[in-house]
Amino acid sequence: MRSSRRDENRYYDRFKRDKTSRAFYKSTAWERARELALIRDNRLCQHCLKRKRLTPADMVHHIKPISECPDLSLTLDNLLSLCNGCHNKEHGVEGKKEEVVPANRKARFMVSKANEQLF
């Protein structure tokens, strides 16, 4: 994780997230559930995989939000590995610029499939 993203996360944790949520996301139980979700999904963004793109996952998303279904907060079937961009799209975060890839740059792709059990 880049230092600027780490700083953004610290800012969000400190000033925007409520104390209960902050405690949950720092808990050992969440860290274990998060790690299991990332391992299950091969640390790849599942939305990007559906579009045949390989993108490392930096987030684990709750399919059903904790605020609506707190009993599913640590349930592996309710967790989905996503890249930061896809996670922002899930939550409707505006104002983030997408990185533009120069036209003369070649990309290599690997074919892989998303975890079909989640969709």
C-alpha cells in the first residue's frame, strides 16, 4: 500500500469512521476474515476478473453492509475482494481520477476466471 493511500485510510479512520466501526476493523477477527477472503480470491479483484482483467485486491468489501446485517460482518460468503477503484464504484465515491495508460505502452494479460460461487 502506498504511503498516500495509507494516509488517506488513517484520515478516514480518525475523522470519518465511528468508534464502533473503527474498533471492528482493527479487531483480530476482522483481520482473519479479511485475510481468508483475500486468500480465497487469490488476492485479485473479483469485479476486474469478471471483465478479464488481473488487478490486485486492496480491499475486502461487505456485500451486505454491516449497518444492515451486522451478523454477516465476519461471514466469508458476505466478503468480496476488490481493488480500490471497484470498491469506490461500489460505494459511489466521486472525484477519483482513473489512471490513464499511455497509448504506446503494451500490456500483458493472463486469462483467469472469477470465483463463480460469489456471483
